[in-house]
Amino acid sequence: MDPNHVSAFAGVLGAAVGGLTSFGTTWIAQEAQFRQQQRETARRQREALFVKFMNEAGRLYADALSHEKDDIADIVQLYAIVAHLRMVSGQAIVGAAERVVHAIVEAYQAPNRALHEIGDLAGSEGMIAFRELGLVFRAELAEFGLPSSTPADHRSAPIPTYGRADRT
């Protein structure tokens, strides 16, 4: 074989390998970037859904403490958000959300609370349900890379009593 042909063939092969390497590296980098963007979009959408549920549940729980409710439209709306959570989240989140809804329904069925009784609610089943829900929301968002301390760090934190011990 002619040495000039070998040299030309080696040059063409080197250029092809270099081009393929550049293409492969670019493709892998763009694929990783695309996956990261998908995860970030999914995290933002999940976070927006969690915020929507917490805002609606908080509003209804506050309303339930001081009002009786015969109109169930707001509760049905909350159940619709739970159904959406069920489509995109795991059982831990759905279970915690259902406990919050249950606490809201119980609060509507209970006697109305006066403003001076609100401090007694800090350790109530309803407030604990909200706290647990926040922890499972936080844990799921952490799976998407949300920078924060782990939810386990917050489980041992005492629930404030807001003067409950003074009212024996």
C-alpha cells in the first residue's frame, strides 16, 4: 500500500473519530441538560400543586374553626386537588393530604372556636396533620434536588403550645 494513501486514510479516520467524539459529547451533554430541565419543570409543577393544596386547605381549616358549613363546594374543590395529587404523587402524600381533609371536615362538624381558643389548636390533630403534610411535601421536593435539610430533622421539633399549659 502506498504510504501516501496510508497517511491520507489515517487523517480521514482521525477526523471522523474526532467528529464522532465531538458529536457524542455534545449529544450526551444536551441529553443531560434536557433531563435536568424536565426534572426542574416537574419539581416546579409539583411545588405549585402542593402550594395550591396547602393554601386551600389552610383557608378551609381556618374557616372551619369559626363557621359551620352546609355548602360543600369548597370541600369538593379540595378533594379535586387531592385527586390531582393522587395522579402525580406517592401514597405518603395522598395519605397525608387525606388526613388534612379529614381534619377540616371534623373541624366543620365541631363547635365553633372563639379567638381565645386558637392557642389550644397548636397540638391538635388538625395542626399535626398539616405539619405531617408539609414534611412529606418537603421530602418529595427534596427528591428533585431542592436544597434543604432533611424532613427527619424537623420531626423531633416540639410543637409550640402557645400558652396552652397556662389554661388548665
